[in-house]
Amino acid sequence: MIIYLKLFLEFFHIGLFSFGGGYATLPFLYHIADVQKWYTTKQLSDMIAVSSITPGPVGVNVATFAGFSTAGIQGALIATTAVILPSLIIIIIISKLLEQFRHNKYVKSVIYTLKPAGCGLLAAVGVDMFINNINICGMILLVGLFIASITEKRDPLFYLGVSALVGLIAGFFNLTG
Amino acid sequence: MEKTLYQIFKTFFKVGTLLLGGGYVILPLLQSELVDKKNWISDDELCEYYALSQSIPGIIAANTAIFTGYRLRGTLGAISATLGIVTPAFISIILVARILEEIINLKFIQSIFWGVGVGVLILIFLAVKEMWRKSIVDKFTCVIFFMVFILSSCFKAPPATLIILSIFIGLWLPYQNKIEHGGKE
């Protein structure tokens, strides 16, 4: 029982404090891996990979997955509900007060400071993932994708598809380390 | 088309199913479903909900769905939209998670995951770039970015602590008349 309560609280706090979309939940999930030890960071990176290529918002997918691997179906249900609940509550309140919300100077000011903070958190996770997961072959793939990303705006699925394919080929030649 | 709770659920279920590779495609998907096909809300409204969704906590795609659901049928509409957008994610993960344990040790699956891991890094990079463009508007926001970045990556500060810290800085700012901010709307 206590695990369900802990799961609920952890994921509710993710839903409440993550700024900047689905991938912004990752810093929190890595933090959970460090503190709660419900899953390892290796398991988390597999979960992120799966979540990126299955239907649904990545943030919801990865929460469902983390909940499932911690406490089965009930865990998945609790984590998904908990991660979405703060949004639901906040939006219902904001929608009622939309006009005041939009022009309040404190709200404006908090949004102004929160956005760079969310960006900084995500950048830290990106650097961390880069240091822990990238070998020479990964670096070559990354540079290739980077060049592809600056030449033209592409669908996220393009990057995931190309990387999956390159991974498959690199695995065949034992280059994935 | 009638805006029944079931219709709202069904519409967002469809959108949730088509969301692949991150929530960033939610806006075009909702434009095609809600504005063009069903004529439930206007393009301007949708864009405003999308912008608002980015300035509050939570998953952007889900937030946009909740805003739209609320606009259509109030609180119950918001709940229907939430269930609609979450259910495909939930089902697909439960299905995949069950077979994942069986296949995770297959070499080609590991290779694919290795590749997708690199792809996710690029998506994170693009997300950071986009957030940077929207949020780093002056020296002060740049300082906040690096403060949070360093505290998080070098000192492993809990993310929630850093977010609360930024909220306090934001609340304290209006008292500091010297600092001009929030001008870009």
C-alpha cells in the first residue's frame, strides 16, 4: 500500500513541477532513479526509447511505464493519474480566471523565470545522457542527425526512424558497445 | 458535429493515437481535427491554448487537450479530453511493457534501443533549442538558465527544489523595479 502512496506523490510532484513538455519530466524521473531506486538509469533509458516510439505524449508514456515497472498495472494507473492530475486541476482553475491570469504581473513574472529554469533542467539531462550513453559510433550518428536537423525542419519520427535503422546496422557490426 | 462527452473522448483518443515521437505534433493534429474537420473552436483559440499550455506545469500535449476539453464542455469536457489523450498511451505502454521483458535481451532490440537513444538526444537538443529561443530573452533569464543547469548537472539538486526557487525569484522580481522584464508578450 505504501508503495502506491509513494508512487502517487512522486508522480503528482512531477506533474506539478515539470515545465516545458514531455521531455521535461525526464530530470524528475532520473532523480527518482537515484533516490527511490525503483528502476535503474539503464532501465529508464530503455523506457524512454520505447515511450518515444509508441503512441501518446512521451511524458504520459514514460510515467505509465515507470509506474508499471515499479508496481505493475496498478502502479501504471496510479502514476498516469498522478502525473496528469495537477494539469487538470490547474487548467480548470485557470480557465475560470483566464482574463485575470493573463494580465497578472506576478503570474507573468513567474512564467518569465520558470521558462529558463525548465530549459536549464532539460539541458542538464541532455548533457548527462550524452556523457553516459554516447560512444564513438553514437557520436557519428549524433553529428549526422544534428546536420540533418539544421538543414531542414523534420518530423521527430524521422530522427527516431533513422536512428533505429542505424542502431540495427551498427548492432550487426558490433559497434553499439 | 455535436460536442457530447463521448465525441470529445473519441476525438482526443484519435489524436492521442496519432501522437508519435513526442507531443510536439499535437498542434497540427488538433488543428486538423478540431478546427478543420469538426469546427469546434477557432484556430486563434487553439493557438492561445497551446501557448498557455507551455507556460504552466505538465505535459504540453495533455495540457492543450485539457484546455480545449474545458472550453467545449466545462470540467467534464476537460476530464473526457484527458481520458481520451491518455488512454492510447496507457494501453500501448501496458502492451509493450509486458512483451518488453521477453524481448529486451534480444540483440537486435538492444541495437534498436541504442539507436533510438541517440535519436531521443537530438529531440531533447531540439526541445532545449526551442525552449531557449522562447525563454532566454535577456541577461537575467540567461543567468537563471545557467544557475539551474549547473545546480542540476554538477550538484544533482532535486528538480522540484530548482523550480520552487525559480518561482520565488519570479514572485520577488516585481518588487525590484529596476529589472525590466516580461515585456515580450
